[in-house]
Amino acid sequence: MSKPRTAGGTMFETGDVIINGAIAAILAGAVNLAFPWSRQRLRFLVVGVATFLGFIAWNLVISHANATGLDVDSQFLDLSWQDVGSGVLAFAASTLSLGIVEREEPALRCTIAAGVAGVAAMTFDIFVL
């Protein structure tokens, strides 16, 4: 069952997307704090900012495109393509950001940190938008 749309024709209010993006960013950064590598050189902040940007970019685009078909939850996992997209964009933005900022680090570490951010953003998004 899809979630109700607002009267303005968009799926989500812009303010809600920004607030939830900030919360997803805080969660992604906080989870990354568990890894010693992420605490060095404030890498968890890079992940947090990238998660915020990826999360809001995805949700604002699909909201203003009125892509309601992406916001239908699966009957088994309570997970929609909109939720998955939030995680994928958080992962992609985090991977790109860490790749730019941490050019000398092994790709595996950057990918793990970005993967954690993507899972955190997706899991959070299941419950909010």
C-alpha cells in the first residue's frame, strides 16, 4: 500500500526530506564511529555529509517527479524501491566522497564505510518516508 501524497502534488514535504536526511546522516556517521579507521581524519563526517546529500537528492527527485510507484512497500520486508534508493544514493555519495578525500586509502575500507552508511540510511528510511 502506498503512502498518502500531500496536497501540493509532491510525495514528501521538502522540509521532511531535509530533516530526515539530517537524521540519516547522523545515524550513518554514528555507526561509522564504531570503526577506528573512520574516526581518523574525521572520515565519519565525510560519510555523514555525503549520506545527507545522497539521501535528500534521491528523495527530492522522486518526490517532485511524483514517482509514487517507487514508494510501494513489499509485503514481506516492508521495504520499497524508494527506501532502497535512499540507501544506494547514500552509498554512492559516500563512496565518491571518500574516494576523493582519501585517495591513498584502500578501496575496501572506503567501500565498507560507505556500505555501512547505505544500510543505515535505508534502514532509517523504512520507518520515516
